[in-house]
Amino acid sequence: MRLAPLLAASVVAIGLTAAASTPQAATLAPLKGVGTNQSLVTKAGYGRYCWRWRHICARRWGWGNWRHRRCMINHGC
């Protein structure tokens, strides 16, 4: 018996078994150490990098409009 048809048949069989099984939803456990009003997201550092991009974006698009905010978001500030 050849190896290729046997391998192909086993891959198809495994694929059909995986597709037929019902997915189970994962339960999310509450995180310990994080208060109710705290966030897991840490703000990007507003050091020299963001200072530089704030001025570059302001020169390009003006100060405080939607294009300026989009430029800042695109550069991670």
C-alpha cells in the first residue's frame, strides 16, 4: 500500500473529526490584582518620541483637528 493515499485519508479523517466537534466557550476568570476602576492598558510614553510627532503632526495638519489626532494615533501617541 502506498503511503500518500494513507496519509491523505488520515488528514481528511482528522479534519472531519475536528470540524464535527462542538466548540466550547472559554470562561473568563476575573483578574486578580486589578481594581474595578483600573485599566490593563498602559499608556504609551509621552517622552521625546511623542513630543516630536506632536509637532510634526501639528505642522502637517494643524493643531487639534481630526487629522492631527489621526496622525498621533498612527504614530502611537
